[in-house]
Amino acid sequence: MLTALLGKDAPNLSPSVIGRLKSEWEDEYRRWQTRDLSARRYVYVWADGVYLQARMEPQAECILVLIGATPEGRKELLGLQTGMRESGQSWKERLVDLKARGLSIAPDIAVGDGALGFWKALDEAFPPTRHQRCWQHKTLNVLDKLPKSVQPNAHRDLREIWLSENRAAAEAATTIFAEKYAPKYDKAVDCLLKDRDALLTFFDFPAEHWTHLRTSDEIDKQFLRQRAIYGERERPRGEERRVGCKRRQASYSFLAGLRRSRAWPFGGRGRQASMKCS
């Protein structure tokens, strides 16, 4: 764990130093969770629920993650709290807390997976904010409803939609996809079309931002690292101890990756990325 968070010299730290660092981190996190946001403005927001299973519990814990982009183009970690990914109430508590701490101006657009309870909470907390469904999640959901033999061509056709030069071209590509696959694979087409408008919202924003706004990948790419370490398959009982270690390693890798990411708000390793938002 410490190697993932602090680097190669971490194993040489004494128990007393580790205890002091833990206490400092807890205090820092509490201050960050109650910080004043009245002077902050976020034009774009990404949301996702990340499952971490750091111990041996049968149910993985979900971390609700919010990342915001300022008008100057800096991506910042906006919220990090345990909760239920599909629960509107869990997300509502997070958003209401942000407003109570001074975040009064609604973001222009929010990006996330359609399965999140986030969207209902967002409409209540920030009604003007527009919705953008994550293309990464949507593509996986659509392909899951197609035979494997059809998936490569369908994936290319879906890419034609989100990589279109403008919204009109994307609308045309969507229609072509529906006409091509509906006769045999109506469930896949329904999955795409039910979020048609929300999938194309990003076209109404500056073209140089489309890569950022098409997906909640800023959060997902950290989560994918832990899936690479620990797969989804069931394992015999004899492997449980090793699996538990991999789960812990995966969880710490996620936190370490987030700490090194552009959005990390605390001192040290965080880097801020410029999107040149206008």
C-alpha cells in the first residue's frame, strides 16, 4: 500500500512515521471535505461510482467521484465519498453538500454513465446543467447486446457517430446504425437510441473539448488499472488469500493513480491539466 502511495522508499518508514502520516492525511481530508467553494466555478463535471474491494468483504465499497473543470481549464477533484452508485439519494447528498459550501453556479455540462443515480440528483440540485452520457459506457452496453461476430463492425459504426465532424453528421450516422442493426438486433438499437440526445450534447461545446466531454474516462482510466490486476471470474477457496492481496493492491493502485492524476487536490504529486476552457 505505502509503496503505491509514497514511492519506493516507503517500506523504510517506521511505524511511528506511518501513524503520523495517517493522522495528517485524515486531517487533510477532513479539511478538504469541508472547504469553502464560494469562490469556485466549474464549467464541466464528470461523475462516476468506482468500486473498491480492499479487504475480504463480499460486497465491494463504492466511491462516488466528481471531477470538475474550471473556466481556466484546470481539472480538479471536486468530491470523493462512499455511497451507492445507483442511488439518487447518495448523489443528492453529495451535490447538496457542494451547494451548501458555496458552489452556487451550475456547471454547463455533466458527463457520466446513464446507470448512475446521479442524473436525478443533478436535475434537482443544478437544473440548468446539461447531460452528456459517457460514450465508453454506452458502447460497451450496446455491444453487449450483439453477437460477438457482429461486435467489431458495430463498434466501427458507433465510432463513426462520436467521431463525426458535427452534430448533423452524428445524427445521420446514428440513423444509419439504427437502420442497419434494428431488423435483427433491436435491443442493441434501443439501448443506443434511448439516450440519443444526451449522447450528442458535447457537439454543442467547443470542438477542442469534445475528446474530454465524450466520456468520463478521466475517472474510468484509474479504475481500469485495478480490473487489470483483479479480474471478475470466481476462484477456488484456496486462492482467496491471494485474491484478497490483489484486491488491496488494486484499490491502492487506484488511489495512487488518482493522486498522480491531474485532478488530485492535495499537495505533492498532483498535476493540473489545461483544457483552455472558454
